[in-house]
Amino acid sequence: MVKTNDDLRSPSEAAAEAQADRESAETAANEPGSVRIVVLRPSGTTETTNPEELHTLVADPDVTLWIDCIDPSPIVVRSIASHLGLHPLIAEDITERNQRAKIETFDDTVHIVLFALAYRGEVQLEEIDIVLGGRFLLSVHAQSCDIRAMATLRIEPGSILRRGPDYLFYMIADAVVDGYFPVLDRLADEIDDLQDQVVASGSEWTLERLFALKRELLAIRRATSPAREIFNQLTNREVPSIDSAHIVYFRDVYDHLIRVTDELDNYRELVAGTLDIYLTIVNNNLSRIMKRLTGVTVIVAGVGAIAGIFGMSEASLAFSGGEAAGFWLVTAGTIALAAAAAVVLRRIDWI
């Protein structure tokens, strides 16, 4: 029997090659424009990357789908929307990808827009469009926000999808909201550092960063506040495609968003307080400088006044004692008066 190259490989080499193949496939699946379709059947779970298969898959009543798209083109979005029977407005909103956090219901289909947060030197917001139907979940996001890599979704997606597309939506939403807290922690650390810098030596860079933080917190607030209303509706209203048994999970996400809102309010107050401290320190420094300049002016003006009087009138030839002796007498008196003024101003902390 002739042995092939595959037969000559050790088990460790074969495992390493298989791992490399999986990583290569995963990298290709994470490229912009890629589409990953998880197909759940009673017999098991399969995956495909061909959107044209959706027409056949949707027609099968025993199939449940998760369609995940990374930066799809408008043509791909319209094709998927056509296969899934989505409203044209949903396809238009997904294509524009310039929405606010919202929830819209079209018959038995729900379109939800959420925002993921990332900290890359500054806070960045990534839009995630989710369309929830009775037997499918469509998720659209940018390459920089890979929901497939979230910890809760690293397990076999079929096991999550088996509990329903609404439960998969909960898992995605919960992972997105939980991702807010590390970003908020980074902002809290940065606020603490800026407060220390303001007290130590406030600079223009510190002021610029404080204003940048204020803008970032406002942007986060605009992204997360509507999200709280989304989950308030999901927990208090009858929404199509949401199993009543899963409402308790969405209530948990709503509680997390309340905590996020509270922390944002606290951070905004801290930033505003830090700005007040900065302005107070600047005003105090300005007052201190003005006092020192005033003290110096008192001394110099006194010396200048005496010099001006004797320079113009010679003060009767320096008190009729002759210019030489009188000059040194006036000079010594002027220096003594200036020194006395300096001592007094020093004691009252004006110089």
C-alpha cells in the first residue's frame, strides 16, 4: 500500500494544520462585505456564506437563521432584505448606517439599532443594526465591531439559536451593553488623572482634553439613552417575535443601561467640577500675579517719584548741602524706603 503525505503527518501536525485552516477561514469571514449564515435545523447546525441560499432556507419552516453581515454593500443588503421579505425602509436604514439608537416594528419584524463602544485613545461608537423576525435574526455591523468575537457568542451559535432568534438578540445586546463598562472605567481613570494634573499644574492640553471628554460623554449619552427606551419597550410592551419567557432577560439589560446612565451622569458632573477647579486655579494664579505686579509697582513708582522730583527741581541743591552729599543722602533714603515697602508687602504676601 502506498502512503500519501497525509498518512505520513503526525497527529500534532495534522491538528496544527486544521487549526490554521480554521483561523484562515475565520479571517476570511471577518473581511468587509462578508456574510455568515448560521442555519439551524432539527438535525443540527450548518453554516454558509452564500446569501443566494436564503431564498431556499427561508422557505423551509423547520429552519432558523442567523445572518451576520460585515460592512455589506447596498446590493447585498437589498438582496438579503428581498429574500427575508423585509420592509424597504429597513434596507434603506441599514444601507445609510447613520441612525440613532431606536426600535421600529414592521408587522412581525422588529428593527433595532444599537451602538457598541470602543476606547482607542478616544471613545468611538459603532452602529449595529439588528432585524428580528420569527425565524431569523439579521445583524449588520462594521468590521471594527466584530460581534462574532464577543465572549458570549464564542460558543456554538446553534446552541444559542436553538432557544430562538430573540434569545440570540438578547445575547448580542447583553454583550454590547456589558462592553460599555470597560470603556466607562477607562474614562473614569482618565478623569482622575486629569484632576491630578489640574491641581498640580493646569495646562492648555489639560483644558482641551477636558472639553474632549465632555464631548465624548455627551456622545455616549446620546447613544445609550435611547437604548434604555428600547429595552423599556421590549419589557413593557407586547413586541412581535419576542417570547414572553425571555422578557426577564431584556429586563436585565435594561437594568444595566440604567446603571450606565447613572455613571455617565456622575462622570459629566466630575468633568464639569474639574473644569470649575481649573478655572478657579487660573483665576487664583491671575490674582496672585496681579498682587505681585501691584507690589512691584508700589516700590518702583515710589523710587521713580523721588527720582523725578529731584531730577527736575534738584530739590534746592539737595537740601542746600551741595549736590554730592545731598545726592547720596537722597539715594540712601530712597533705597531705605523701597526696602521698607518691600518688607511690608512681603509680610502681606503681595510679592
